[in-house]
Amino acid sequence: MSVFCFSLKDIDLAEVGDFGIHVKMLAAPINPSDINMIQGTYPILPDLPAVGGNEGVGQVVKTGRSVTSLKTGDLVIPADAGLGTWRTEAVFAEETLLKMPPDIPLVCAATLSVNPCTAYRMLSDFEILKPGDSVIQNAANSGVGQAVIQIAAAKGIKTINVVRDRPNVLELMHRLKSLGADHVITEDMLRKLETKDLFKKIPKPVLALNGVGGKSATELLRHLQHKGTMVTYGGMSKQPVTVPVSALIFKDVKLCGFWMTQWKRDHSWNKEKVKDMITDLCNLIRMGQLTSPACQEVPLADYQAALEASMKPYVSAKQILLM
């Protein structure tokens, strides 16, 4: 299924009724999961016809008669995937929205609910990390990777960040270090024996974050501490994760998967835990310790150019649709 079957259409708005929220959408990013959903390869698929977009920020225009959690003028983000954020306005159910503080920059709010939340949970839920510990990750220039770098730096955790080699790799390394990355290396560098010298400066990582799969994931495992954990949250290479038997037997590593959508659904009963996560991330934004990923803002009318740009290799800027 081609992603270019998209078109802009005028649709009628539903009545807000008792529990509806009329929202004017302000901005929404294009994420890989959005593309996968359009292609029909994502684990959750909406009924067709559907509106694209799983993430974004909007402003409340009107609330239903029985709505108590939101008021006109509030900024809101989706509470779960599948909301359909690539639109100018919509009426959503009250429980599908989370309130955002008014002082969070627009692009930060629009890109908060997927990548930073994924990074936050992976750094919080799988290992007890202390200041001075180290984490290794591939796909370090992705939205999740950039958030991992910044959240880890705020907690005093060292990061070893692996990226694919590319024509502007030195520029990319400098940008990631400016976010707080301690070490940035290419996948080829990670395979060389000289990498051992790196672990004379910092401890071997207790946690590996894998967004690529294939040989890249195997290399992350090779550098994990004894009894360390590798969390897989993506498979950009479309290759399986191959685990050496020796890593399981002699290093006793743990292999886990993580999907932010599933975490949100598993914790839908615990609104306070979700709110605490959003509050922590917003506090990091206020302190200048967490910024939005490198972005290119595009008017909604130019959505097709934005879709094409988001699918190019070595993408360095996330496409943000402005409504």
C-alpha cells in the first residue's frame, strides 16, 4: 500500500455532546510508525477511511456539558495512538486527550508523547541506573535516541551512541554531543578492537537500547556488562535480532521488548503514573535539558512533500505538519 494515497478532504465535525472536546490541531509530526500504519504494517490499524497521525498538539475550542478535566484554551496531546492528528480540527472523546502545560513550546508539545516517553520509560523501567552508569544505543540520531541522550545526561548517566556512517557524520556527531552525548561512534567503529579502549574511561553499559536490529543489535550485546539488559524498541534494518549463545550462557544478558503504545494501554488505569511521566518530561523541557528533535516545519497543504522527505535515507530532521 503506497503512502501517497493520502488526500486532503473536508469532513463534518461531530457534536461535542456531553463528553466531547472540540480541538483545533496546531502541529503534528510524521513518525516512522505513522508511515507503517499507512502501509498497513503496524500492529494497530484504524478502520478505513482514516485520518493519519498518532501524535501532535492541539488547543481546546469547546467542551461538552459534562467535561471536567479540560476547558477552552487548554493545550492537549493524544493519550494513545490512533487518534488521527493530521487534520485541522476534530471532536475527540475526553478520555483520549492529555492536558499539557501552557508554557511548553509548540514543537516540544507536538513531539512529546511518543519518542521522549519511550526514552523515559526505557531508562526507568528495565535497570536501576545510577549517576556514572553507562547506556549504549544504536539509532542515536533518531527521535528516541536524541531524547535518550538528553534524559540520561540530566540524570548523570553516560551514553555511548552508535550511528550509521554517512557523508555528514562529523556534523551529526557534533550535534549529538551538543545534546549531551558522551561518546558518538559509527557502527564500523563499534566493531573494531579499539572500542575496548573506550571502556577504560567509562564502565561497560548495563543497558543497551536497540532500535535497529540485525548486526547492529548483536554488536550492542557484545559490549553489555554481565547480567545487562538489551531493550528492543524498533527494527529499522528490518533484520532479526541474532543473539550469540555465549551472551546468554556466560554473560546472562536479558532481552526485552518495549512498545510505548502497549505501555500506555497497560497503564490506562493509572492516570497518575502517566501524568507523573509527562510532568517530569515537561520539567526537563523548562530547564533546557530536553529539546525537540531537529525539525522541519511544513504547512499541512504540503503534506506530500513532507511524507517524501520523512522516508529519505539518513533523515536528519523530523517533518512537522503545521495546521
